[in-house]
Amino acid sequence: MGLSDVLNAARDAMAAQTFGITVTGQNVSNVNTPGYVRRQALLETRDMGPNSFGGVQAAGIQRVADRFVNQRHLALTGQSGEASTRDQLLGQAEALFNDFGGTGLGTSLNALFSSFSAVAASPTDLTTRSAVLQNAQSFSEQVRTASTQLQNFRTDLFSQARELTGQVNAKLDSVAELSGRINQAHATGEEAADLEDKRDAALVELGGMVEIHTYTDGNGQLVVQGPGVTLMQGEVARHLSIDIGDDGKLKVLANNVNGTSSSGNDITAHLTAGQLSGVLTVRDHDVVDMQSDLDAFAFNVAGQINSVHAAGFGLDGSGGRPLFALGGTQAGAAASLNLNAALKDHPELLGASSSPGELPGNATQATALAKLGSTPIAALGDLDPGQAYARIVGSVGQRKADAAATLDTRQAMTAQVEAMRQSISGVSLDEEMVSLSKFQRAFQAASRVFTTADQMLEELLNTVGR
Amino acid sequence: MRIADNMRFDTVQRSLSALRSRQATLTGQISSGSRIGAPSDDPAAASRLTRIAAQSARTADYRSTISTVRSDLELSEAGLAQASDLMVRAKELALQGSNGSLTADDRRMLANEVETIQKQFLSTANTRGSRGFLFSGNLTNKAALDDSGNYLGDSSEHEVEISPGVTTSVSVTGAEAFTSAGGADAYATLSALRTALESNDAEGAAHTLTDLETSRAQIVRTQAKTGLIMNRLDSADEALSTTALELDRRRSTLGDVDPFSALSELNQLSTTLQQAIAVARTTLGTGNNDTF
């Protein structure tokens, strides 16, 4: 052990502290970088066995992250993604049944019954009779529009699901590509922290779209497990594709690894979190339920009105005419509801009278039509038309309110775990300030050691060299 | 707990955005006066409000039906009152005509007056209302009496629903007021009187007195019936107006913003927001400037 060893040790020390300052600088620079995980400089003694001179070396940098917190974050991101998509989409669906903004389906339903009642009071007034036809027309238009818009909404959601699937696939590709580069870096002993940051960020984005969890296999390689299927393993990603089933519902399929799609890998039932699941739930549950509620409402209300109206007689003395053109089945009734074309512009044909012999003053049938407004319909759960519509409004509102409440809860939970993640992996400038001083002091001390050793050496040379 | 820098910003941002969002909701509610802007704001209340809207509409329908048929009833009552006056006058003429001291010329003059009464009677019986001829039953497109006094209408009455589940007849027919179906045929009796007077038949004129009285009583009875129906309509309308008020009160309780509590919450919120901003300023302002 000689003076030159001291010089070597001081050199190593200065190099190591400089490395520490570099890492601190990197942390400070990235304080606001999304997805950045703070680094720690790993310093260790230079191990040279019996010849050790107590040197230090930078062994590399470490990303400070907690795998379990990250897993939890990933899971909650998926749940939040699902809830936020559902909340947003149901908000759009709700607008179709929102009578509180002014005119809506409920308003035109009430107007229709009001006009029946007006005809019951003045059966001979053609203007009053025309009002029934107008109101029946606008009621059927509103029902049709709501039905069409729900159907269009489902079509939109299909496109949205397809788009999301495309994004999922692109993200999977980029995760696979990053994994490849990370594995390569590890193999050659290079630093891969930046790449891992990028991959983690990509995984969070992926987790928002589709439910995933990740683990590291025996070879130290990342495996991305999706809903009921492995989405990525060993740098190979498996793509998702979507299809429409025979029942009109969306199917999410996992392609084979070679890229071909196979109907055997239907993972639809496994989707529980992520935006894709949100789109699916809204499209194939919520909207389907709304459509069938609307169909039942339209079919039964219009059906009742039709049967009473058909029993009535117009001013021409004949009857048997329904007020609405209505399909024979409940399914699709809302989409096909229309005013009976034979009555259009013919208010005199309105079946207001119960007897062809008591025209035109008899309004018994118009009274019966008006009464339907407060007559319970068995097929609608013994609710009258107004109540049945109110139930639809309530259930649509309840869906949206539930989705909003779920979103609130999940967002709060996500925020909490996000805070935990930040607490572990986020950059604290206070901490970096302390590190900076620490490394700076150590550097100063090392340079003092160097100076001292140098002076000693110089003295020695002067003495010996004389 | 280790506090990373971003956590401080996130916390501040989250609490501020929560406050701002509540503030926006309240402002919206106060400016619209309505607590519910969409069904999801309160699904149960939204559903009940929709039901109340339907009930209110029904209630308004009953009331508008009542007001429509009531105006016809008033016309009927006035018509019947006029008809009974005419019958009273006819009775006076019959009494005069049965007086043995009158000459044939006197009776002819009386007969002329009876003819005028007949014309007035026809025009009264053929009064029009909103459905058409008032006294023709349901055959409202036909005059109740033709020029010879034959009844052309039927005996059906106009029935409407005036409150939930209550259907009632809201018209009287010429059949019950003027024809033998209701007791005596008024116009035929007038014709008989006129014939007796024209043929200078004091006995015959006296003979019509009983029928004239029966007709008058029959008309008055029908007139009283219109009064009863109107009373019934009025009390139904009164009950409906109470229902309408009650429905409106319920709608208001469910759907309206209580301006005082909303405003006071808004004020409170503004204070909280100011405090939060002050805290945020302190939180965000300290630390880093000192160290770096």
C-alpha cells in the first residue's frame, strides 16, 4: 500500500461523487416528467481482495419503485378507465331521456293524452281532432328518434371499440419493442432505466384501456397477462380484434401469436376493467336494456291506444282503424312506430265515437282514449303510460348516477395509490438538495485527500531527490 | 410519508378542481332554479317528477274538459230558461183565449202571437254550442227540431271524464226537454193552441193549458238538471285545483332549488375556495426557492 494507492482512491472517490451529482441532476431535471421514476446512484467499495486500497466505484443506478404498488396502480387504472368510459357514455345516452331541458318524450306523451281529452270535450271540432294527429305524429317521431339514436350510439360504440382495440395493439407492440431493447441492454450490461420508465408508462396507458397485470418470468423477462389471455411474453405481443356476434353483441378475440385471428379465443366474458370493457358494457348491456325498455313502452302504449282507437268510429261512420302503424312484435317496436298513414291529414277519421249511429256528437271512444293515460298496463308492470315512462327516466338516471358514483370511488382510490406511487418513486427536490450537498461535500473531502497525498508525494520527491 | 414534489401539486390541483366543480353545479342550479338538470342528478326524484308532470297534465286535461263543456251547459241553461219563459207566455195567451168574451178577431191576434212564440221556440231549441246543435243529443250536426217541430236528434248524452275515474253526462237532450219522451211535446202543444185560437175555439184553447204546464215543468226540470251538472263540474274543478296545487307543491319540493340554502352554500364555498387558494399559494411557493 503506497501513496499512489491513496491517489487512486481519491480519484475513484471524486469520480463516484461526480456520478452521484449526475444522478441527482438527472432527478432534478425530471421532477415534472410524467412516468419518471427517481434514480439512486449505487456506490460500492471497489473489491480488489487483499490488494484493496479502499476505493469506491459507481455500480450503476437503481430505479426506486415498488412492484406491488405499481401492480395495484395498474389494476386501479383499468378500473378507473372502465368507470370513466361508462360514465361519459351513459351521460350521452341519458341526454336522450332528459325531459328536464324542455321538450322530450314525456312532454309529447302528455300532449297526446291531453289532445284525446280535448276531443272528448269537443268531438266535432276538426282543429281539436287535428291536434290529436299532430301529437300522435310527434310522439311517434320522438320514440323513433330515441330508438334510432340508441341504435346509432351502438354503432358509434362499435367504432370506438375498434379504435380502442387498435390502440391496445399499438401499445402492446411498443411494450414488446421496449421489452426487447431492455432485454438487450441487460444482456450487454447497459443502463436501461430510461427504457423501463417508458415501458412502465406504456403499461399504465395499456392498463387504462384493457385489464392487465404483469410479472417477471424466470428469465427476468416481462410477461403481460391480459383478460384470460397472455398478451405479451418474451417480446412477442398477441393482438386483439373485435367482431360482431350473431346476437349483435361485440366479441373481443385474442389473435393467435402468428397474427391470425381465431374465434376460439373469445375473451369477451373475461373483460372486467379498462375502457374497452366500459365501451362493451354500455353498448351491450346498458343501451340494450334501454332499447328494450323503450320497445316495451312503445309497443304496449301504442298497442293499447290502437285497440281502443280501432273500436271507435270516425265521422265517416266506419271504424277498425288503428291510430299508429306498429310492428307485430315488441322487439323493434320503437324504431317502427308511426302515425297510421290512412289517418294522416284526415282528422275526421279519428275514432272518437263508440257508435256509428251517434255521429258526430258521441265522444265515448275519445274519453276512453284519454282514460288510457291513467290506466295501468299489465305488460308494463301495472304502470300507466306516464308512470312507465317515468320508470325509464329513473332507470336511465340511476345507471348514470351509479356509474358516476363508481367513477368517484375508483378515482379516489386511484388518486390514493397514485400518491403512494409518487411517494415512493417521485422526485423530492428537498431530498435532491440534501443529496447534492452530500455528494459535493464528499467530493470536496476526496479532493482534499488527493491534495494531501499529492503534497506528501511532492515532499517525498523533494527529500529523496536531493 | 415521503412527499414527492408532484404530490403537493396534485393535492392542490385535486382539491381546487373538486371545489370548482361543486361551485359550477351550484351556480347552474341557482341560475336555472332547478335542482335537477338531468335524471342522474337524482334518479328517484327525476322519476317522481316525470310522474308528477304526467299527473299534472291529466289534471289540466280534466279542468280544460270541464271548462269546455261548462260553456255549453251555460248556453243550454240559458236556452231552457228562455224556452220556459215562452211557455209561460203561451199559457197566458191560452188563458186569455179561453175567455168566452173574446171575439174571433181577438183570438186571431192571439194566434199570431203564438206563431211568433213558436218561431222563437224553434230558434231556442236549435241553439248551437261547441259540439254543434245543443239539444240534438249526439246527432249534433242536425237541428233539434225541424220547421214542423219534429225532433231530429237522439236521446244520447255527452259523456266525459271530469276527474280520475269519474265519467259523467254533461249534456241534456231536446228529447227530454221538448218531446213527449220527457212528458209532453211542447211544440205540438203550441201548434194545438194556435189551431184552437185560429179556429176561435175557446174550449180548445183552455184544453191546451194542462199540456202547456206539463211542457213548462218539463223544461224547468231539464234546466234544473243543467244546474246540477254545473254544480257537479264546479265541485270537481275545485277538487282538481287543489290537486293541481298539491302536485305543483310536490314538484317544487322535489325539483326546485331552495335559493337560501343554495346561496349560503355557494357563499361558504367561495370562502373555502379562497382559503384553498391561499393554502395552495403557500404550499407551492415554499421550499424549492429556498433550496435552489
